[in-house]
Amino acid sequence: MDIEYVKNPETNRYIKVDGPTYQRLKDQYHLQTSKRYTKPAPSQRHSMQTISDQQIKAMLSMPVVPSEGRGSRTRGWSLDAPQRGLDRHLLRDKCGDRCFLIPETEGFPICPRCVEGQCQCQIDCRGVAAAKIRAHQHKYTNLYDVIEQIEQEKCNSR
């Protein structure tokens, strides 16, 4: 089912045929005889893609290859980072406070999230880099030295 559009003579923008603006202007500007343009219906333009659990597991298990360029230090962390709520509660229950720079509020996680109840409980350098960036953005000056120390111990030895 295609949707038809005509140009609004007042604004030169496309309006939907039989829409409220079209109804208001059709007699005044004789829009019935105007050139019409068609566009596919929204359901045909954007097909929703669903990702299966297997595809998610495959994406999470893909190795992160360090590369040069923008965002390379934290590339892939957005998928592995524990989200607020259940992800972070589970990580704190299984791994303890060492996976967070502010454990009271489960803030600044530096360990990857638990997948299907399995937790690695190891500090991830991408999480440390992301925490460093966020700490500087939000002016958590008390975390600067802690992050530098973790970075030197865990991440620069590779």
C-alpha cells in the first residue's frame, strides 16, 4: 500500500493526500489536479529485524581486535558493559565490589557483564578506559588516581 503526496503550495513541502492539511487546501488551490508522488508505506520502508539469542551470543563471543582510530580503546564495551539494574546487581553479587569504582551505587563498572549467569570477574581494559573517560566528563576527581593505578597494573602490561 503506497501513500500519495502532493506539494503544499504555501510551504512547498509534501503533504499526505487526504490528510488534514490536504483537506483544508484542496479546494482553494485545486490540489486534486496536482502532480502526485508516491512513497512506500512505513511498514514496507523499515522492516524490523529481530536478533536471535544465538546471534547475540555470537556477537558477545567475538574477539575484540585492537585497532587504530577513534574509539579503539573502548570498542565493543557498550555490548559487554553491565547495564544499570539487574546486570549490575548480578555482577556485584557474583564478583563483589572490585568490579566497580563506586561500589555503593554500582557506579563505573570495569568488569564485563555476566552472560547466562556466568561471570568472568576480571577487570576489562575497555571498561577501565570507558570509566576514565566518564570520570573526566563528569568531573569525578577522586577517581582519577585510582583509574590510573588500575590502568598501569592491569592494562599497560599487555
